[in-house]
Amino acid sequence: MLALGLGSACHGRRPSADARTPTVARAPVVDASSRPREPPPAAPALDPATFTVRVVAALAAPARLHAWGPSRVIVDTGLFVYEARDEGLVLLGEPADYAHDAGGEDLVGLASRPPPRTAWGTESRRIAATDGRLLVAENRTVRAWDGARWRIARDVDPNDVVYDTADEAPAAVARDGARWSARGAQVFRAAAGGEPELVPLPEPEPTLARPHFVGEFPDILSAVHAMTPSGVRYWQATWLETPPVIGPRSEIVQIAAKGDGTVWMVRLARGDSIHWSAVLYRWGPPRVTASVVGTVLDQQVAVRNARGARPWDPACPQAFVVAAGDPTGARAEVSALAARQAKRNIAVHLVEGRLGEHVVRGALLYAREPFIRPHVFAAAVAEADALVSIGGPTERTCSVPVVTREL
């Protein structure tokens, strides 16, 4: 039986539509005595003759690059903040660091959106490097990265944190003097004194396509029709899907050059109001391992799970039934259950994913819309439990995993 450490607490419009993170009980850390840390000096230049263009990450959320000093590039994925390094994307901090302490989030819907004042990832989010510090400002709160964790920066006025508009340009000059530019989805490199030459961009491997959670939210003026009984958190629809790694109508939207000679590029597919996809490329040494960054809703799930799995309660509009053995033997029965429950707007999937620090397999169920009667949903959970318990006892959690594949 996999021990999950159960505790007692149990893409919308533009980035802001689903960029509302649930809150996790955690007091903000304030350290006014911490001295700003300067970014390290620029790394020695690498040999451009060995450089190639490689896919660093496939992202199911809009990605924005920010220069931090002469040698560092930051990637904002709507909620999480990464640093672009030779080995790929490195998350700054832990998922729990991207949560707020507002309480009462344990039994809300998977896609519920908390009040903007409590969330990382609001539409007022701004990232900038000021006086050697990396700062993230949202509403009236500013956080600074001190090299190990995010801390409240009370000495910084949120109005002083502004974007460097140069970061948004799809053009850059690399350390070797080459000029990089873009036209549509094409990238060009002009060596110092030379003419622009097309730089072929590899297509991302199909294996980078992963299932992602997607949420849709009503307009703020009609939100009263989708509020929970508390009248605070609202959502309109939730689903799990596996979109293509990069959608059609893509274009290069940003190019950033690092002090070590590498060049980073974001290719963004401007889809409809719900779906986003992006690919992060790097011109540099061939060593790199491509990673996957989920939707903002996937990132919210990771934040929620940072406290550990929460036991399921009938008031929770989603459930994960953790199988002790291999649940794929019940694939046909679970598919039949999913077909029956679809008529009730209840989704059922057999999945594998990460729940906190654990890799888990089992049945994922969630209400597609917020008005499913609890007893109807509870009956579906009980039926799924019976199907996947063939390998041994199961556990039911209100927490759902970050899904890596459907079984």
C-alpha cells in the first residue's frame, strides 16, 4: 500500500483567466535584514562552433523571458518562475513557496479561483531585476528571490517593479556579436558584419505531449451564477486533455541572449481563449534534457499537493482513487464507467501522475461543472473505487495528481 501521508486538512482568458492559485496555509517569511544578492558574474563564453538549437521545454501555458543581469534568463510560466540553465529549466523555490495563507481551500473545486488578493499569478503580475534582485510584484505584494527562497520585500514599492520592455523584443545581440531576429515562426542569425541566415528550429518530440488540466471561468459580471456557497470562488468548467505540443499559428515572440553566449527563444502558439502552448529553444551546447511545464491549473495542483494528499470528503468535487496494484486490468470497466458518468458531467480517467513526492496510478474523477450534486458524485467515486481495488486496498484523496499520462 503506497503511503501518501494523508493529513487532516483536507485555460481561460489570457494568462490571468486561469492564473489564480489556490491557497495553502503558510505564513509569509519576512527578513528585512537580508542583503540583496548580486547575480554571479557572466560565465565564460562557450564555443559557438559547437552550438545547435535544441528544445528545452514544452509549455502548456504562455511563457515570458526576463533578463536578470548579463548572464541569467528567467522564465515566467504564469505561476511558477524558472531559471533557464544549461541543464534545462530549474524551478526557483518549491511549489509550496507559490502559495498564500488564506485558508478554506481544501474542498473547493479543482479549477476554483480564489480572490485575486490571495493569489500568485494575477493579471497584475510583474517580474523585473532591480538593484541585483529578482522581484515579482502582484497587487500590493513584492517578493524577492534571495538565492534559496522567495521572501517578502517590504522595502520595495510595487509601483517600482516594472517590465523591461527590451525583454519583450523578438531580437537580441549575442555575446559573439551575432544579431538574432525573428519573422513569424522563423529565426535568423546574422554574424557580425554578415547577412541574416535562417536557423532551422527542430519540432518538439511528440513524447512531450502530456495530459493537462484546463479550466474555464465566467466573466466577472456573471460570476455570481457559478459561485460556491461561500460566494468567493467560482469556475465554469474543468477538463483533462492532451493537446499538441505546439499549436498552429505559432510565432517567435521573444529572443534573449545570455552572457555565456547562448541564445534563448520562445515560440508561442496563439490559440483560442482557452488553450496556450509554447516551446522554449536554446542555441547552445547540445547537452540539454527537454522538460514539460503544465498549464497554470497544473501548477496550481502542484501547489495544493505541497502539503501532502488530503483525504476525500463528499463535499470535494474531485477525487483520486489510488490503486495499490496495477489498475490497467480494469481499463475496460473504467472506460464503461466514464461513458455512463459523462451524461452526468462527471469525468473519469485512469491515469498515472505525481501526487506530492509520489508516483501514483488510479482513477481520477472530477465534476466538469460546479453544480453536480454531492451524492451523485460520491456514487461515481464508490463505483470507481470498486473497479480499481482489484489489486488491493485503495485510498481516496481530495487531492489529484499532476497527470503525466493516461493509462
